[in-house]
Amino acid sequence: MAYYKRRNQSFRKKNVVCQFCVNKVYNIDYKNLEVLVRQIGPDGKINPRRRTGTCARHQRMVAVAIKRARHMAMLAFDRGTWL
Amino acid sequence: MIKLRNYEIAVIIKSELNDEQRSSLKDVIQDWVVSSGGEVVLLDEIGKRKLAYPIEKQREGYYVFWYVKMSTAGPAEVERQLSIHEDILRYMIIRSESPVSVSSSQENDSDTDVSESDSPEDSDSSDQPDIEKIVDELMEKEEKEEMEGSK
Ligand SMILES: [Zn+2]
């Protein structure tokens, strides 16, 4: 029971609309770590759309930006050590 | 006529180089850009920074970014040069839509996008005014999908 409860909470959608659309963001820079850090979990993985509510278009931009930041060693591939 | 495109070159230089060595390496890299028919629009440096993971056993690196205009043949040539230089830990050349996207600004994204871009880009960015419409359409579509999904 507890398992299901926790599972449901973590998979629950937090935002109904895409935050990037709301803020009228047209491009996401891979150097803009303040934004990207909010899109990754404690394990360093990219947050799924079902949790953040990001639209497909912006999720794709987020994913590309995070992968670029990882390549340039600004974000880690695993664990949340980005300082 | 050769069409010039906007590119962004990101380079991590070994942090153990002194200022003199570093600036000469930066000159060398700019020479590569110029000699392959490009021009440097802007140079942006973050400077010494801790790496998120070690590269070649180095824990920190010196970050330099160039915003350049090059022909389509340029990046391959510059990339080849970057790849064989041993003082360069990591490099990346990407297309950038706007000629200059200043790294430090995150809040005023909406201010910087269309206003300052110069005229040669107009042919490229003909879809610029439609983006808002597209985003709105996408949002509506998304919402519709969500509603159906939740039923
Ligand atoms: Zn969006």
C-alpha cells in the first residue's frame, strides 16, 4: 500500500502546462545551468515529461541542452554533482 | 556566394596552462576559424571552472566560447584542428540560431530574441513570427491529449 502511494506521488504530474511555454522561451541554452538543473533529478537523469509537464517541443530542447552540457562537463552523467 | 552560418564553438582548455600559453592558444584557435573562411563575432569566457566529471584526469578546466560566422565547410576543418591539440580537453561546435546568445542572461530571454538580430539573418528566421502561434497550437494539442489521457 505504502509502495503504491509513494509511486503515485512521484509519478504525479506537478504542472499541467509547460513552464517554458508559459515563460515564452524559444531557445534553451546549454550554458544556462539554473534552468537545466531544475530539469534533472537527484540522480542526474532528465526529468520525464509526466512529472514536469513540459511540452514535447520544449522537452526536446531541454534534452538536447542537457546532453550538450554533459558533454562539456557542466553537468554530470550520473549523480547530481554539478558544482 | 558563400552562405555564412552562425556557430558556437565551446572549448575547455587545460587549467594548468599559464595566462600567456592560454592566450596564445586562444589566438591559434581564432586563426583556425579565420583561415577556414570564418569570422569571430564574440568571445565569451567563463574561465576556470570545476568539471562535473574528470577529463583526462583533470578536475578543472578553462572554459572559452566563441560565437562565429563560418561557411558550411568551416566547422569540419576547425573541429579537425581542435581534436588533435593536446591542451584542449573538450570541444563542441554547434549551430546557434541567434548570432549572440549571452550566457549570463537567463531571465530576459524574451527581451533578447528578435530585437537585436541583424539583417542578414532575416532570410533564415522567416518562421520567427509564427513560433508563438505554433507554441499556442502545441499547447492546446498537449492539453487536449492530457484531458483524453486522464479519462
Ligand atoms: Zn513548452
